[in-house]
Amino acid sequence: MNKEYVPEWDQPAARTEESTVNKNAVSGVKQIVTIRLDVDMLEWFKSAGPGYQTRINQVLREYMEANRVRAQVEQH
């Protein structure tokens, strides 16, 4: 980690339009979290180069949206 960088852990990081994968996202902010992932899965995401956290976020968002739609269909 960059020793000169001191994050403000209590403040969510604001996203700019250019940095969002899904420009229709409601949130607009990112929260710093700690998550435990399988080593092989993390290595696979990292193997595609910089931006692996964004790719993981995109996969999770797509899963969330697909299941949200599925839940709405099941309710009707």
C-alpha cells in the first residue's frame, strides 16, 4: 500500500461518471469493505490486469440486478 496515501475510512469514495461501469447505478458512491475470496478466483480476476476490483464489482452488480428482476417476476 502506498504509505503516502491516508484514506478517510469513514467517508465513502465518490465515483465519477467515467469510473462507473453501469452508468445507471443508483448508488453513486463506493464503500470500502473487507471481503474474503477464494485465492484462485482472486488470481483469475487479477490476471486480466488493473481494474480487478471494478470487474468483481461489475459481476456482483450483474448478479444483483438479475436476481432483483427474477424476484420481481416471481412476485407478480
